[in-house]
Amino acid sequence: MDSSFNYSSRMKYIEKLKLEYHKLDKKSKEEVIDQAVKILGYNRKYLISLLNNFKPKDN
């Protein structure tokens, strides 16, 4: 995981990713997940769970 990605940056990235993720077909979702795993360093299943259940914090 890139050390410049703090918690807030990761959550913003996940929030943007989620908007696109649910519009994609299965093959495209796999590619997006692969890329996000490389960028964030998260476990694949954990990332999928975040994308399916992510609720941004109200600031």
C-alpha cells in the first residue's frame, strides 16, 4: 500500500470506485478489484465487502 494514501484518501477512493463498480459487468468488476487491491493493499474479499456495504461518513 502506498504510504501517501491515508485513511481519508482511501475512503474517498473507495467511494468513487463504488459509484462505478455497481454499473460494471462481472469481467470489468474483476479488473477493477484487481487494480484496487494493488493500489490499496487490501484483501480482495474485504475490498468487495467495502464496495457492497460502504457508507461514507457525514462530515
